[in-house]
Amino acid sequence: MAGYDKLHEDIKAGRVISAYAAEANGIAEAVSKMAFGNHLGVKIEHNVDPRDFFAAAWGDIVCEVPADQVGNLAITYTVIGEVTGDGVFHYGNTEITMDEGSYMEMESVQIKGVDSTIRTTRARIAARLA
């Protein structure tokens, strides 16, 4: 539970903009719902292994963190990507536009319409509580 206490501390301190609990379809699903649900894009780091990215990730939390706050996080994390404003999901040689992912967005009521934060800075994405 210490990891969740640290995450709560990071959220209260404004070091975490948004967070999503990963589920059976892993980090890929969580990142997609977060990005497309907020009409943003995401670029996944080239070193993220697809076996980890698409594997079930029960208990992992994907967080959107302002780029200047990543080093200040109290939680243990791995940077897995970067939020962009282009409405495109970038991973390896694959790009999915928001229009292509719209069906997935409609399935994601957890994020859409809940978070009205206007983001003006690029952010890094971190995951995995210790």
C-alpha cells in the first residue's frame, strides 16, 4: 500500500495530471484510453517491449506527469512515452489516428468528459508501482 500512498502524495502535489488503472489488455489499452479520451496523442518509447506493453497489467497505474515533474515523483516509475497534441498513437512503425481509434474512445467512458484540464505542456508517461 505504500506505493498507493506515494501516488496519492504525487497527485495532491500536482506531480500527476491524470492516472488510469491498467487492466487485462495492459498498458496499451490504458494509454490509448487516456490519450484518445482526452483528444490527445501519445508516442510510446522505442524500448517498450510489446510483450510488456500488451500483457495484462493488473495493479499497474499509468500516470500522465508534467515533463518537469518526472524526476520529482515519490513513486517508483518507468517512463513509457510522451503525451502529444497531435491526436495520434505512435508505437514503433504503427500510427493510429484519433479517427481510427474513435470506436475505442466510445468504449472508454472512464476518461472522456471527466477531465477538462487544458494541457499546455508536453508530459511524460510513467507506469508501474513498486
